[in-house]
Amino acid sequence: MMSAPYRLFQGKDTRQIDGHTTQGARDIAWYWEPVTYEGDVLYSNPYESKNEAESAAQDAYDNGSFTV
């Protein structure tokens, strides 16, 4: 089975910051990023649920917004 081209995580599990506000991630929000991303700035917007974050990540991948 091939692993997903993105990773999902909650804000409480990262030290990344929002590039627009320079504030830390929201603790209970869900985020996604390509598996190859290694930046200090959050790649995605915050999502209320893991399912929403996963759907957004898959849509971005399917639409060619990022490649791995």
C-alpha cells in the first residue's frame, strides 16, 4: 500500500507558525502539508476536523497544487 503524499497533524504537535500572523498553530485545529515540506511556516490553513484537512490535502494533490 502506498502512503499518502501528505501528512496530517494537530496544531499542538508542531512549532510551525502562521506566516501571515506569526502566531503559533491552533492547538486543536488540524493541518496538512506535503510529506516533503520542511518549512517553519504552516503549509495549510487550519481545519476543524481531521477529515476536513485530509479532504483538502487530497484535493490539492489531485489538482496538482503540489507534487512529491
